[in-house]
Amino acid sequence: MKLWKRAVGVLKDKRSIYVAGVSRRTSYRNPQLEAIIIKATSHDDSFVDYKNFQRVYQWARTSPLYMKPLIWSLSNRMDKTRSWVVALKGLMLIHGIICCKMPAVQRIGRLPFDLSSFADGHSRPSKAWGFNVFVRAYFAYLDQRSMLSVSETKAMMATTTAAVASSRPDLAEELERLATWQALLDLLLQVRPQAENVRKVGLIFEAMICVVTEVFEVYGRIRRAIDRAVSRVYDLSPSSPPPGKAEACLAIGILRKMRAQGDELSFFFELCREMGVLNASFCPRVDRIPEEEDFREIERIIDGVSKRELSLECGDHDHDRDDDQDCAIAVVDHGETENYSSKTIITDKWEVFDDDQDYFNSRRMMEKENEVASNDHVPMLLPPPPAPPLVLPDLITF
């Protein structure tokens, strides 16, 4: 039965190549390119024709004029097929085209075909549901990935245009873009074999290699963006604008989402290692996101605490940590018995009064003035010391 299906698939591919060869050449149709696409997306599930994959990529890089017949031929084949083998090879092919990062590719937008409700028509549903789910999940990711490429290109052009006014993009826009990439990573992690019979198929193994490579790229991009964005949230320098509550809420959500995605990534890599896609020694280590207590500064921003108060509080914590002990401080008000209010600051080691504090402040100001005077660039001429009195002998008295 399997040999019969393979023979039927070969006949279908040869017929499609013949029809493409005798068709008329138009702006939307290139017979030679169409034949290469048919060979790359054949019905044979035993191997992937990477040679014809590379030939398609060469056509795409040659000129933007070939992008239109390429997309037309591929979408026409995807719309007609009911074979999960052809559909999966077509998705792998369009995935490689998206990764070319050419201007013509970045203007494609959403994919020109729809496989969101794909169902294989050559196998029983009990055996084909795993392949159907894999194809639908792969299509959902690539569709959003292609659409995000367009928005990223527009955002990059807008940032380049506004580079004169601001050296860095707005923090809220950067965080929103980061949240979009995290949602894209969620879609990508769903592209995995869920049925036992699917994990043993060679074509699924080849597709998972492409998926794992994409996971590395997307996850690395998210981590770099998180480092940049969160450092701006924690930035306490006076030159940087203070983050608002909206930016702080987005930062908290991004960090918590990334911690949840760390567990999903660990499960995903473990599955790939069991399939043999990843070697155990090559399996990357997923960095853990900090715990809840490390979100305290961002939560204080949400509660309305200023950045200067945060820096002062951090300085107090560091000073207490150096002393290796906590000192309880209390302020005692003695009432307004005179024209001024007298207060005493009581600690475990000293008592400081307001009068003494004024005296210390005046002494500190005098020391600063003397220090400034000593550092003056104009040399100060001092008068010479007085000479000792000269005693003259008495020459008159005999």
C-alpha cells in the first residue's frame, strides 16, 4: 500500500512538471522556476531535495522580479495539495525564503496561502491527525513570522527617520515589541510532534531541525531585547526619563512570561533530544529568570515611588549590609515649649540633637569653603614673617 502511494505521488509530480513546462510564460508564471518548486515539494516522504531548495533560494536572490512568480507557483501548489508531505515541504521552503531577509521578502506580509484548517486526504484520520496538527502549527507560526517581518521593517524605518530627535526608541514601544516576540515564541514552541507515530518519520525530523534553529534565533533575540529594555527600566541616571507605571507593568509581565517560557523551552529541548534532533552535549542551558523579590524595584515604580527614592533606599540597604547589623531609628518629639521644635533622633549607638546637627552642618560648610580655597588656581601671596627686633649697643653711656 505504501509503495502504491509512492508511485501515485511520483506520477502526480511528473504530470505537474509537464503542465508547468508547456504553460505560457507571464509576469506571474515562470515555467522553469515552477518546475523547480514542484521538484522541491515532491510527494516523496523519504527525503528532502535540498538541492532544489537551494536553486529556489538562488532564484530569489537573483532579482526581486522573480519573487512574484515564485510566490505564485508555491501558493498555487499549496492551495491544491491534500498531502501533508507536500504541505510540509512547502512550509519548509517558505521558511527558508523568509530567512533570506531580502527587502522583497520582507514585504510579503501574511502568507499567500492558508493551511490553518489543513487535513490530509490520503490517510485515515486516526493516523493523519498528528501530521495535520504539525502542519497547522507550523503554518500558524510562519504566517505570524512573515507578518512581523513587515512590521519590524516599518518600525526600523520609523526609528531611522526619528533618529535625529531621539537616539533611542521609546521604552513603551520597545517593550510592546518584545511582548510580540514572546507571543511568537509561544507559537513556535507548539511546532512539535504530538503523536508517537509522527516522531519516527524522517521528514518530521528534518522539519524539526529547521524549527530548533528558529527557536535558537528567536530566543536569543528575546534575551538580548530583555537585557536592553530592563536595563532602561532599572536605569537611575538623571539623564534617562523615568519609566512610568505602564512601562513597569509591561516589564513585570515580560519577565514573568520569560520565566514561564523557560520551563517550556526545557521541555521542548528534552523532546528534541529524545528524538535525536539535539545532541545531549549540545542542548543549550536555559537561564533562569530572577525570583519575585528581584522585581521589587519595578513594583515600587508601579506603586508610584520615584527613582531618586529608589536609589536612596538602595544606598541605605548597601550601607546596612556593610555594617552587618540593622539599627532601629526613632524620632522623639519634645513638644513646642519654645519658639522652635526640638527633636531627638535616638539610635542604638548615639543621640543627635537639632542644635548639634546645626553645629555639624556649619562646621561641614566651613571645611568645604577651606577646601575650595585651597584648590583655587590663583596663587595667594603671603606677607613675609616679621623680622626679630634688632638690639643696638649703647655707645653714648660711659
